[in-house]
Amino acid sequence: MGIEQKLGNMGIITTSLEKAVNWSRTRAMWPLLSGLACCAIEMMAAEASHYDMSRFGMELMRASPRQSDLLIVAGRVSRKMAPVIRRLYDQLPDPKWAIAMGDCASSGGVFNNYAIVQGVDEIIPIDVYIAGCPPRPEGLIHGILTLYEKVEREKITDWK
């Protein structure tokens, strides 16, 4: 009894190493919990059953940066919190990505003063920005899908 009888005539599946690795990276991203303000409620709503981010391979938000590869900065970042966010980002294993969720994380929002960082991109490199105050859970899901597209376009020469 050969393998053809068990599997049928399915043919041969071929792909490049680059596509296989990028596909596996997108289907196994684990985000880090980093809710700093009201955007965190929308991030939690995206994890709930109505929006269900587990269909993207994100069943749980990790509380340790060493077990995560995606940092979602949800909310305003104060000058006191900036070194902590940078340390968390530095502790993420490579490859790592970051999303700025909401107007406050992207540009400081309505808080144009000395205490709030005017965009988290002053501290860490951001891959995807999600607009809104607060952004809807659909916005976060769209941002994650945009990040997936970005990761799937990476070349082997871009890998560290």
C-alpha cells in the first residue's frame, strides 16, 4: 500500500524557504500586554469572543517580553513610562514588531505637553500605526493584517 493510495493524487507542494518562514511568523505572533490608557480596553475587546483575535494565532497576550514578538503600545506614553517601553522592546526576541495603537501612541493625541511623549516612535521603531481615539477593535485587527502583509513581503536579506 503506497502513499498515493492513502493521500490520493494531491501532487507536490513547493514553496521557497522565505515564504514558509514568513508565513509561520505571521501565524504565530504573540503580543505583549502593554495597555497604558483607554486604548487598552479596545485591545481587550479585540481579544474577546466577538472579534476573536485567536483566529490570527493570538490566543493569549503574554505578560513576559521574552515570550512575545509583537509589542502593541495602546495609549499615551508618559516621559516616565518611556524607558520602560524601550526596555520591554529591547527584551523582545528577534524578529520583533511594534504597533502604535491610537492617536496618543502615534502622535501624543490631545496631550500636547511636556509629560507625554509625542509619538512612541521617538522611543522604538513602529511598524504599523492605528488611528482613532480610541481605535475600534476592527482597527486593531486591520493593523494586524497590515503587519502580516509587511512580514510576508520580507526578504531573506532583510533577516538579522
